[in-house]
Amino acid sequence: MATLAELRDRLDRLRDARAGGEHEISYGDERVVFRSDAELASAIDDLERQIAAASGGSPVRMVRFSTSKGI
């Protein structure tokens, strides 16, 4: 099992690769080739879930604001 720091490093690499239009990532001596952007996005989502589980929380998906005029 990878450590939390390793998972975050992998997530950063995946996000950088997706932003740069790359579909191939290397982790040490391991190389992963993604066939599509959807597959890469799925890997990012999976890593985000693993990180949330390892850090004891879940990612925030929605923020709801409630306001009033103070009356």
C-alpha cells in the first residue's frame, strides 16, 4: 500500500499529465499508458478517493451558503 505522500505525488503527476495532454505516466520503473482522457480522469477520481479514505475524510463536492438580511 502506498503512503499518503506517494498517493498525493501520483495525483499531482496525473493532473499535470492531463493538463499537458499527455497519456503516459512513469512512477519509478513503472510506466502507465492511458488510452483516453476519460481513463485518465477515472484514475484521478480513484486516487482522490484513496487519499480521502487514507486521510480520514471525504472530498467536498458541494458548498451551500445560507444568508439573511439580519432581521
